[in-house]
Amino acid sequence: MSKINKYLNKNIALKLVVYAVVIGLFWVKMNYIQANIFSLNVENANEANILAFNPLSSIFLIFGIGVLLGGRRGMFVSYILGSILLYVNVLFYREYNDFITIPMLNQVANLADLGGSITTIMSPGDALLFADVLIAAFLLFYLKPSRFQVFKPKRREGIILAIVAIPLFLINLQWAETERTDLLERTFDRNMLVKYIGVINYHVYDAVLQGKTEMKKTMADSNELVPVINYMNENKSEDSDRLEGVAEGKNVIVMSMESTQTFVVDNTLHGEELTPYFNDLKEEGIYFDNFYHQVKQGRTSDSEFLLANSLYPLNRGAVFFTHSGNQYEGLPSLLNEKGYFTSSMHANDKTFWNRNVMYDSLGFDEFYSKEDYDVTPEKSHGWGYLDEYFFEDSLSKMKEMDQPFYTKMITLTNHYPFTLPEEQKLIEEGETGSGTLNRYFQTIRYQDEALKKFVEDFKNSELYDDTILVIYGDHFGISENHQKAMGEYLDKDINEFEQFQLQRVPLLIYGKGIKGEKNHTVGGQIDLRPTLTNLLGIEDDNPIQFGHDLLDEDRRQLMITRDGNFANEDYVGIQGTCYDRETGEKLEAGLCDEGFDKAQEELEMSDSIIYGDLLRYLDETEMVQNKDEGSNQEND
Ligand code: GP9
Ligand code: MN
């Protein structure tokens, strides 16, 4: 009897060892990836420990499900699928410094184009990330020391594993809350989420979020718009007269410059200016040097969304894809009503970023896409039509347009991977440790030359007298993957604060009658629409806009990023840390509380509008509000 018992115990012990080693193997791998491949900004020992602990609950969960559904085979399938999931995240992270969201999966065609070739982000060493799969296979199927049974888990053991995952996750969450309270409720930053709950749990969280957001539209009703309208009324800046209507009745050209960051302006390489033409041009117009991009996963399309609606883009996916069917009160529609002919010009496939669909929702009359340009192989490179030819063709089109017109141009050549034909290289490559940054200097320099030709031709055309030109950068070109090289070039350490400040993009308003000035106001792309309508002297009857006219001297200076960070006149708040905006010095955290709260409030409100498609209730709600105001007056 005792012999049998001994035998059984030994087998149970072996089983536990196999469980422990297989779980341990996956744990080590996941830890390695989270700590060494992702850059999650671990700030102290507590965070490092949370990061090391957080894979456990998800491992118990996936192996538990595996065993429950298919015994040891099921466990092995979980091991393989888990490994693939981790690897997909590794590849995505290398390219985007971000984690995939479910809405992004609908954009695979776009993603493939965006990231260039997938082989460039894979490396032979990655095979090591799968070496453990072989060890796991051996342990699960072949390990059989003499007088022991091979590992044969019972299905109900799967339930036990999955149940153990629950307290493990609760411990994880409680622990994470010591660093960040209400983590799951108030975190927009995926890097932060992964740091605290781990990448696999993050995907579960993302799936729950997806379900919730899908519910929101179905459940939404017009009452939800009331607090939003009230918020807008409370936060409105007083109408300013500054430069109001100076461009009344004029045509508008808005030029979105691909991947153009402010750090290139007035900067040099090998003693040569990177943007010599823009540097001079900006002296003749209103140039903003504290203007930030506010995009997230939708990149250029997010910047277009900000401009058209003065709403924040989404934190997950590109709103151009996920909510193109919503009702909007886009700037193009407004301008149409005021007699403008509105168009967008971009020599890429019209389906890219779902533009052909979304542009209709925003109210554009026309979209001049690739098929409307004389795109030939000789005039193309990399992403397609070279900027110089795009500019040339676009100007000819404008000369034929009905006036007044509003047209948005989007350049393309200065896009990752930043390559150029030999003849178009006007400056030597950079000499930093990053090929990407080194080439970026060349494409930036090229773009400036193309701009010069365009603006000079524009100035010599009849359009000049009646047109204002607004030039802005759409988003960063150099990601934080290249921080070290950036530090070499700028000759400073690129810390969290500097990285934040690198998200500034140029903004210039230029045209006859507009006097040159340097404007230091802190703002972002969300402010473009109210700035433009003020210049055009147009009454904008859409009450739901988060932006504040950049030209208004009493404006609220607050720029909120999609991650819930912010910059205002005095501070920059990044993930709970407060900095002096001028010096970059770390300050007492409480000073930024107000900014963080405001950021949270506005982002949530903007999300509720998009997820609930609330603008469809605008007319109804305003009618009710007006009626209320009317009856109040009667009572007075
Ligand atoms: C593509 C162009 C570039 O049409 O707008 O897209 P991006 O990668 O910058 O979002
Ligand atoms: Mn872009």
C-alpha cells in the first residue's frame, strides 16, 4: 500500500515539476520581452517587481484554458499561441513603440504599407524567442524518467490553473494601484498599462474595451450631449477680435507636411540649414513654436481629424477607419455652407486611411487622389509621387478651382523610411547612430526645396492676393526608438521631458496682409479649426469643439495628448510627473494635478462623442436648450 502511495506521490511531484518548469519557461521569456524589448519606462524597484510579477496571472489563465480544452496537447497549443502573440507584439512594438488594438486589426492593409517591409523589423536572433517551445514540447510529451509516468494532466486541473489566475491578477492589480490609482479606469497610455498588467492581460483588457465601446453607440441617447454642451459653454474663451476676419472671403490652402517636427526649423547639419526656405518664410508669417501634434494610432489621418473637427482622435485605432459612418460637423461642411469649394489633395491611393469614405462624412466636395495626378515611375520614389511634382500639379489644379476654395494638401516624400533618388539628395546624410534619422535630414531638406518652388510659384500667381497658406507638421517622424541618435544630434540627453517636447511640429500662417510674428502660445492641432474660422471671420455654429483660437491672447493654453499628458503655460505633465515647461526641471507632482484632471475629462468627453455618435443629436439638443433658455428669459 505504502509502495503505491509513494509511487503516486512521486508522479504528482513530477507533474508539479513539469507544470512549474513549463510555466517558469514562459514566464522567463515574457519577462525578458517585457523588460528588454519593450521600453516601458520602469521608474523604480516597485515597478520593476510589478513588471516581473504581472505575466503570472495571464500564464495561468492561458495554460488553464489549454489544459481544460485539450489536456497536455491543449497546454502545448497555448504555449505556441502565447509565443506567437508575444512575437507579434515584439514586431509591432519595434515599429510603433505601441501595442496593437483590436480596431487596428481592421487596418492590416494600411499597416503593411506603413511599416515598410516586415523583414526589416525581424532579426535572425528572434529564433531564440521560440527555442523554449522545443523545451516545453520535450517536457510535456517526452520526459519520462524510469518508473514515472509521462506528464498527463487531467482536464479539471485546467480549471484549477484558471481559478488561480484570478487571485494572481487581483494581487497584480492591487500592487499596480500602489503606483497608479484607478489604473484601468483612467489610463490612456498602453505602455503604462503593459508595464503594470503585462502584455497578455493588456489584450484581454483591450477586448473588454472593444465590447464596451461597441455597446456605447447602441445605448447612446441625446441626453448625453447635454453635459458636453454645458462643458463647452463653461470652457469657451471670450471671443477675441485679434486678426478676426483678416482673411475674410479668401481662399485657404492648408498644407500638412509629412513627419515634420519643429526641431528641424532653424537647425543645421554639416553647417547647412535643414529648412533654409521655411526658416525665411516663417519670418514673413505668424509662426508658432509651441505647437504640438496630438495624433495616436491614426497618424496623418488623426491630424486631419483634429483639424476638421476640433475633437480628439481615438486612443485605439484610427477614427478614420473605426467611425467614418458617424455624423460630423466637419470644417469642410461648414465652409461649403459659406460658399467655399472644399477639397483634399493627396497623391496616394484614395482608400488609404479610408479617406475616400471619411472625406464624405467630413463634407469635402472633392478628393484629388493618386489617380488625379500624373504619377509616373520617373516622378515617383518610395511612397509614391515626389513632393515637387505633387506641388506643381496641385497648384495647376488650384488655379482652375472655383473660388473661394479651401484645400488641404498632404505631402508624402518625407515619410519613413526617408529614402530619396540620388539626384534629390541636397545634403549629406547625418552621422548619428540611426540610419533613419540620418536619412530624415535629407528628406526634410528635399521637402523644403519642393516647398520653395511651390510657394514661389504661388506668390507669382494670381492666387496670392486672395489666399492664405497654413503650413503644419502632421506628427513626429523620428520615434523614441531613435532617442540616442537624437541626443547625439541635439547634443543633449533625451529624457521623458525632451521626448515630449520633440512632439512639437511647426505651424505657420502666411499670406498677404498677415504681418510676421513669432507666437509662443502653447497649443495643438485641435486648435486649428477655431483659429482658421476666426481668420476667415466665419461664425462656426458647431458648439462642440475642444480647441481654442491660437491667435486669441487670452486663450486657454492647454495642449492635451492622446495619452492623457499635457503642456500648459507653466508645466508639462507626463505620466504623473510634473515638469517646468521652460526648464524641464522636475517639480512637485501636485502642481500638475489640475492639468491631468482636465486632460482626463476632455479625452473622456471627446471619446463619448465619437463612441456614442453623439453629434447626430446636435440639432435636437440645441432646440431643447434654446427652448429652455427662451422660457428662462420669459420667467426673468
Ligand atoms: C499616407 C500618408 C502617410 O497617405 O498620409 O500616412 P502616415 O503613415 O503618416 O499616417
Ligand atoms: Mn503622416
